[in-house]
Amino acid sequence: MPITLEQVSFSWQAEGVFKKQVLNNISFSLHEGEIAALLGPEGAGKTTLLQIMAGLVKPDRGTVKLDSRTIKLPGGYDGQIGMLFQFPEQQVFELNIYDEIAFGPKNQGLTGKKLQTAVYQAMQSVGLKPEEFLERYTDNISSGEKRRVAIAGVLAMQPRYLLLDEPLAGLDYEAATAVIECLHNINQQRGTTMLIVAHKPDRLLPLFNRYLILKSGRLITDFSSQSALSIAHILQQAEIELPVSLELIQHLAKAGGEWSGITADSDEIYRKIATRIRDKKGEE
Amino acid sequence: MGLRMGQYLPLDSPIHRLDPRTKLLVTILLGLASFKAPYPWGLIIIVSMILILVAASRVPLYHYWQDLRPFVLIILITAAIQLFLTPGDYLIGHSPLIITQQGIAGAMGLFMRITGILLLARWLTATTRPVQLTNSLETLLHPLRRIGLPLHELLMIMTLSLSFIPLLGEETVRIQRAQTTRGANLRSGNLLSGTKRIIAIIVPLLRGAMQRAAYLAEAMEDRGYEAGGHRTHLYQQKLALSDYGLFTVVAAAVVLIL
């Protein structure tokens, strides 16, 4: 069953001279098993929208429904929606890593071996070795590691919906790869639905099967496509900075040749370009 | 979310342009007068002056109401106690809830005094930057340095403490949200689970506050702050004709009324 937003509006400071409309009449449904990107320029309202969907902020108008039920705030989702905050410092609050990751599963009633397994699995899925990190203090790890701890804390609860705010920010290449693989796997294995906010979505592009674009608090685009050229076109129209791979394929398409069948996976794009160059050299 | 209680509102008004020392002295004078002014006419004049200052600040009334709202219940309860429990000339009601003429005067007076002082406090903080307020206090209390009081350091501690209060509020909301998204039930439960919940919030809150204080100290030292060192001010204080005018009018009114 989907999570549905119906005409959701929100403003900071309900009245007065500093009133700022953040979200304006947002309506869409997130269907089971989807991985959707929520894109838009800074200040478009992406983070606020995630907070409303997670039941942390009450909209001024409109409703958020989960399985056709309007949810009571705050946190009326019973752990069905997991949210990763924009900055791990906003999320990590326990003294050591084990307690931090175990916080959610404990609230779900897990104890003993089951609890330990949930924590270990979550850590491994984001590339954190339990034997190395389990007892370490959350204040004594790097920001990239803290980001992974925050993700593990959410994954350990096995939520049906994941709302992720910049999941790859601050991660090095290897850690980012581990997180992308992890997100792909839990989507495939458990059918977890995801809405992912990303400023530079380059490496996440292969995951997405839907794009929601916010601008000045309005949902200006909602489209589904895998085609690199279509995605590049839509992103450009929404004035969002194109990932390098999409920019490259767009230039190549403008220069001529058939590039329309390529998906928005940078690895695939570079592979196809290399193949074409090789073929061209072979012809010469 | 939105504006914090008592936050400075950067607007353009004659009050915003006044010297912060004038606003501080006017606040002290009118605040004292609100307590001491005789009911009704003395108090009416003082409250009217406060209302004129509030209107001249061009801060929308909503922002005053926003900061007044948490005190409404306390004001009403206190006024009701005055109304029903003040002995005097019988007017209406049955024992034990009897309203007397003195009771009405007491309740009205109390209502006007507390509301006036709260409006005045909000007027000052809405139109004056905290750092300007601290500088004004430092200037006004300057003579105390002669008896060896580390005035600047004390005021710096005061400013930082005041700025930490809303931050602690924000930090509490942050921890509550982080726990809510991971299934913590922050509402229902018995006394024991309620206590556990509070501890689960207070421990990271204190840890975070101490860490923030350490970072702040480091950041200040990195930028050359030194206890006891000579510092210049970004906002230069300069009294204008309007400052002398307002202070004279308020001081004269207060002296005449008291």
C-alpha cells in the first residue's frame, strides 16, 4: 500500500513578517517497492517534506496517509517509516555505536540474540565491521563513519519505507559503494520503498525509477524513466546541475549518433562510450 | 518551529534605530513604574506609554502575542485569585467566591502590571540585538569595574548562557525527533517509563551541551578572544536627539507618577 500526500502545505512561522511558505500544495503517492529521487535546488523544501512524511512535522494543510490511514503525530508510524537525517549529528545521540544502532530494534521489542543479529546485520550492510566498531564511542569516529552508523540505526529496524536525506554525503568512494549496494539489496529482497534526497545524485542514479522535483516549495515534475537522455533533459529543465555522466551523454547526443537506449548508470554510460570509441578505431 | 522566544527581529523602525542604552534605561524605568504605579490612572499612563512604544516598534502584534501566550494561564490564574480572594466592599457572588470592588481593582491592576512588563521585555529583545544589550549593560555598569568586578567576563558569560537556552531547546527537539523516528514512544506509559524517557533525553542533551561549550571556547580562543583583553565593538553606541527626547519624556512621567 502506498504512502500518500494530499495537498500538503507548510510554512515556517505561521504568521507575521517572517512567514515563509516552504511547501505548497504537494500531492503524490509513493508506491510499494519504488525508489524515488527527491531533487531540487537548495531551499526547495526537500528536507521539510521528508520530515512531514516521517511524522516529525505537522503540515499546515493537507494530510499524509499510510495505507489509507491518516497518521497521528508525532511518530505515529510504529517504525514503518525509517528516516535518515541530513546530518548524522542530528540523528546519533547514544554514547556508543552498539546502543545507537540497537535503539530502534529495542523499541520494536527485540532482545538477546535477535537484537544482536539485527545490529550486526545492519552494521555489516553499511560496511562497518562489528568487531572493530561495536564498542566505540559515537563521538570518536569520523563523520563518514557516523553517517554509516546513522544509516545502520535506521536499517536495523527493517522499515517498510525509507526516507533518506543525502545518504552519501561525507562518504568516501568505498563506503558510498557499500551503502548503494545495501540500498539496492534491501529494495530487491524486502521490497523496501525509498525516497532519497540528493544534491548530487550521480552515483545514486541507477537506483532511481522515479524522479520528483521540487522548486520553491512546489512539485514541478513527477516522472518515471530509466533513459539517461530523458533524465538529463528533465533535470536541465528544472535547472538542476547535471551529473557529469549525463552531461557527457547529452553532449554526445547533440554531436550526433544514437545514444537513446542508454540508462542513467554512469558505469554503463562510460562503458558504452568506450565501446563506441573502440569500434570507431576498428573501422578506421 | 520558526522564531525563538525573545528573538531579535531585524526591522526598520524608530525604536530599532534608538541607542540600546536608551532602550535599556527606558525598560528599567517603565518596568519599575509598572510595579509601583498607583491604580488606576498612574498605571494606565504607564501601560499606555508601553503600548505606544510597542506600536512604534513596528513589530507585528502576532510576535508579541506569540511570546505572551505561554504566560496567559499564569496571568489569568493570578488575576482570578486576586479577583475572588481580595476582601473589601461586596459586589457580587456567593461565599467562598465573592467579588469585591477591591478584588476587581486588584485583578485589573495585576493583569495590567504583568502584561505591561512582559510586553516591555519583548519590546526590548525584539528591537535590540543581544550583543548590543550586553554592550549597553557593560557601559552602564562601567563604574563597577573600579571595585575590581570582571564586568566584561561576567556579561560574556551571561550572553553565552542566554544564547544557550534556546539552543538547548532545539537540541531537545532534535533528540526527541531522532528517537521518535526509531520507534521511541514519547507520550504514553507509566511513571517509570516516563522517567526512563526523560533520562534518555537528558543524558545526550547534557553531553551535547558540554561538547558545544568546549567547541565554543576553542572557537573563541582560535579567533583571538582573551579574558581580560581589550576588545572593540562592532556596534558603536551614539546618543541622538530622539534618545534624549524619549528618555526625558519617560523619566519625567515616571517621576511624576511615582
